[in-house]
Amino acid sequence: MAYLVLARKWRPQTFDEMIGQEPVCRILKNAITHNKVSHAYIFSGPRGVGKTSTARILSKALNCKKGPTTNPCGECVSCKSVSEGLSLDVIEIDGASNTGVENIRDLRERVKYAPSSGHYKVYIIDEAHMLSTSAFNALLKTLEEPPPHVIFVLATTEPRKIPPTVLSRCQHLSFKRISHSKIKERLEFISKSEGINATSSAIDLIARAADGSMRDSLTILDQILSFSDEITEADVKDLLGFTDTELLSDIILSVIEGDRKQIIKHISALTDSGADLRIITRDILLFLRKLLIVKIIGNAEGIIELTEKELNEMARIKDLTSEEHLALLFSELFKAEASIRNAYYPRVAMEIILIKLSLLNRFKSINEAIEMVQSRTSFIKSIPSPSDDVLHGTKPSSRITAFDNTASNAINMSDIWDKTIKKIDELNHPLACKIKEGDISFHNDRIELTFKDGHSIHIESVGENLVLIKQILSDISGRDIQFEIKMAKTKPIDKKELKEKALQNPLLQEALKLFDGRILDVIPINKAGGKDV
């Protein structure tokens, strides 16, 4: 006898054997009990969650010798013929290969005839969303008012493609993904019944890989049985390309700590082992998500499913970083995942992205930065708020703030400023980048920061961090230093001068001659007042 795959051998035969679809089964059982079975149903949901199996169970329940009953016997001729796919009263139609209107016309002619042996004729249309618009239109009248002995079940993975006119004529029952724990429990039961030697961790990985599909989990188990008689965690990882949890945590730890050398070593080792870096990236992303959830709520039981190994690894990492840092890493990697997946050189793409993420290890929230500054001193002097005029750039030479100072001219202001910028960069990298866009000048005991042209947009955000900048200057120099922020005056745009400059361009002169053209307007490249056009 030919080998019967596990997914077919262990297909549910009663409502009670259905795993993870208890609400749907309860609705159907109550409908049978109270004689309120609808003339048409739509079963929608992901693949491999039991839509067609439930339709067959409903057919057996209605046509069983003891029926209609919620517990078909499975022994009578009707039940056996349905289970074996031989029943003349249960007609399964593949919607993908019977999409035309002529197929539906043939169906309409056949529904008139009474069932051959059972109480009902049940038409199960699988992948119903594949029917053409004309086929759906041809089915409408029959679907709305079928003969009393006919029941339709339309199974689909894409209910949005079913026309509203069809949906309104059917009862819509939604099937959900089956939970990881229920798939694992079922796999353990089947493995024990089949005499399969599989470790608990291996079954856990198979259940995780199934992604909510019971059929997929049994197909994977069948596939691994062809690979090895005794199924271990290592076998599943080798066959399905799973990334080891410890390796994932090591990579993420290297990113969090900014250890770029270790990141490159990890990627090199993965490439040498033949690992699919696209799958690795996905696994890192999922691990980061779980780590962030654990960091936020602590006990994630009931929200996400974690193995003992994952819990141990996350306990090792979560206290080394903040929620803000993890959220930023997750957000940036989520955006970059598609570029790695579609990259011609995924190794290069992955190296660049993880190294960029590792540079965020200096990330500090504003509150953390202020706390670090406050811990170094017992008090912070009151600083006047910067005037609105300065922040909006209407008084270019106005002083944002000044400190009384009698420091010696011997102070090396350039050295003090270099150390200040370095410390700001450690505490708030974006702020340091903005400050570097300005021009710095030293005047005895006074430092001026001038923003020109388009860089003047940084004046407000730099001014908001004035307390931090002043405190760092004070800590490094040991005295008060005046600090001013200015916006350079810009020269008004002279359209006449720009037009004359444009006319001197040989390329433009040739274009004017060739097309007999003239200059209507001159637009500067630098709208803040530069002369380039």
C-alpha cells in the first residue's frame, strides 16, 4: 500500500478533533442541534487551518445514518464514503480550475437532483475566490435560493476577493491561525502515536516554522522523517535553516554594545557556513521584537511565546540597554530588511546595516543626558531663556545667553571646545552633528557659534540644549565661558546680477542660439542667497 502522508492520515474526522477552531465548531454544532443549518457558508482563513476538513465533517454530520448529528459515527456507508472522497452526495469543486461560467451552469443543472443516499447534497467549492466575475454572477440566484436538499460551502484564503453580493447570501465563518502551543501539543500526540522519536525542542521548532498551519507542521514533520529517524533540534535547524538563539543574541548584543569587529566576524562565519542571510535578518528582527516586548512588560507570558533558551538569552541582554534604544534598532532594521532581502550582495547589505545600527550604541535620551550632567555637579546655575527673536533669526547678532566671566586670556579656547564637542557627541550625537554645521570662533573668554544659509534651521534645536552645552563647557574649563549663537546675515538675491552671470555660460549661449530662446527667470541653486544658478 502506498504511503499515506501524515497530513492526510491525521485529518480531523469529527468536530471534537478540530484543533484551534472551537468557535466555528460550536456555531456549526449548535446549528445542527437546533435544525438551523444555513443553505450557504463561506469558510475563510489562512492555509492549513481546517477549512476543507470542517466542510467534510459538516457533510458527514448531515448525512450520517444517525444524523443529522453533531457526532457522526464514522462507521456507516455515508461517513466512510465522505472520508474516502467517494460520496456522490458531497461534491468537491476546485475553484482554481473551474473558473468559467460554463462550469457554474453545469453545477446549476445538477443541483436539481436529489441526493443519492444521504439527506443533503453538499457542494464544497475550494479556493472560491478564483472564480471569475461571470461565474459568481451565474451562481448568485442558485446560491440565494438553492433546493432544500442542497448546501454550499465556499472555502477561501482571500475573502476580500469574494464579491459582496455573494458574501451577503452566505454565513461567513472566519478560521484563525492555530496557536503555537496547540500545534506543539498535537505534534507530540501524533509523534507518540506513530512511534516517532522527536525531542521536545525539535517539535517546538517545527510548530514555530508552521506559522499557525497544522497541515504545514505535519508536512514539515514528514519531510524531516525522510531526513532522520530520530528528530533532534539540530536536524530541524539544518533542514529549515533556523538560526541558533544564542547566535542571534550574540549578534544583537554586538550591535547594542557597538562592537563592530564582532559583527563582521559573525557575518563572516554565517557566510562561510552557507547560511541564508535573508533568513538570518528576519530572525534577528523577530528576536528584537520579542526582546523589546520583554523589556517593556517584563513577563510576556500570554502575549508572545518564548522558549526557555530565549528567555535566558533575553535576561542576559535586556538590562544592558533601554526601551528607546531597542525601539530605534527595531525600527531601523525593519525599514532595512527589504533592502537586504532584495540585495544582489546580501552580505554587503547586512554588514552596512548592522554597522550603522551599532553606531547607535551612544544613543541617549534627553532625560538620560540631563541626569548624567546633573550627577557631576550639585547644582546647575539658572540660565536665561533665549529670546524668541534670536531663535527665529530676526536679530542675527543678538546674544542667546552670556555668562559673567573674568577668565585669564591664557585659556586654550580651541582645546576646551574640542573636548566639549567630544563630550556632547557622547551624550547626544544628533546635537553634536548640528553644532558642527556652524562656524566656531573664539574671542578671549567668549565662544561664538554662527550658522549660515540653510544651516540656520539648527538654531532653535541647539538653543533648546543650551543648559547642557553650558554645563559641559563649565565642567571642562572649570569656569564660566560666554557662549553665543548667531545667524549670519545673507545678501539679498540680485536677479539682474544672476542673469548676467547666466548669460556668460557658453552652454546656455549655445542653447539660446539653437532654439532662438530667451531667459524668462533665473532661480538660484542656493535659495538662502548664494550666487550659483
